[in-house]
Amino acid sequence: MASIPAGTPPGCWTSSDRCVDRESAPSPPEHLIIAKDTIVSLDVELSDLWGKLIERSEEPLQYLHGGYGNIFPVAEAALEGKQAKDRVEVRLEPEDAFGDYDESLLRIEPRSRFPEVLEVGMRFEGAAGGDDADLIFTVTDIAEDKVVLDANHALAGMALKVSCTVVGVRPATEVEIQNGSADDPESVILRILP
């Protein structure tokens, strides 16, 4: 055990030659549990049901917990009451994740409607003013004078496994609660898009 240096005033503790007033020293953070209006940081892995990794977060993702629509509801329910270092795995059926595959979101368009440079994987917005105006289409095939477009999410129709490790939990600020999301430019929303 370290000895208290000579001349250390009463009511102080020291780990070097400096005095820290015990009354104003920061206390260690409490181990918060995930509940409504907490900001949760997660390491996330998304895989198919056979364990093939689809995506892994490089940095912890943050979301505002409590029904704000920032994460898949099934995953949010499983995370309720957990704390830092807890791990949760949930199976998401298509309707719980990116929805069922909808064949009505497929289009076959004339090649002449597209730029000269065109590759599978390129994305285009739907026609302005039309029923497709809010959709983003991905080129899935190019054959002679036709282009096949698909506005389904790439993971639509798939059952998935989400594995999350809780990295941290903190109370949300009033601004975050009012905005309905984590006040962090790195936060990611894990939910079904309209």
C-alpha cells in the first residue's frame, strides 16, 4: 500500500504528488441499464441464418432507445434491461427486417433511357412526379437493349441474425430526446425504411 506523502492535507487522497479533494473527485460511472431515453452504443454483426457475415460495424453504432424507430423493434426489445458487455443475438424474419421481396418493385426499361456508361449495381432515383419518385432502383441486369431495375432492399425477403455487444449506455440529453435520435454524426439507424 502506498504511503501518504508528508504534508498531504487531511480529506485528500493522492496517487502522485497532487492532492484531490475527495468531495469533488468524480465518482465512477454507474452501470446503466438499457431503458427508454438512453443512448446505446453497440458493436453489431449482421449475418444470414447460416452464419455468413453480411456486415460488421467498424465503430460502435449509437441509437436512442425507447421506441423512436432507430433500430429494428425485435432487437430493441431484446436489448431492454441489458448493460455494457452484454451480448444479444436475435433472429429477424423478413417482416422484422427489410420486408418481404416485392416483385412489383421490379422494372424492365429500355437501355436508351440510361447513360452510356452503365454497370450492374448502379443506382437511380425513380421518375420525378411518378409513382416511383421516392424509390431508389438498383441495376441488377443489363441485356442487349433492356435494363432490369430493382427497388427492393438488397436484403429483402431474407431472414437475418443480428448479434450485438453493448459497448456503453448513457442517459440521453433533452435535445436527443426531442430530436428522437442520438446526437452523434456516427450514429446509424437500424430499421426498416419506408
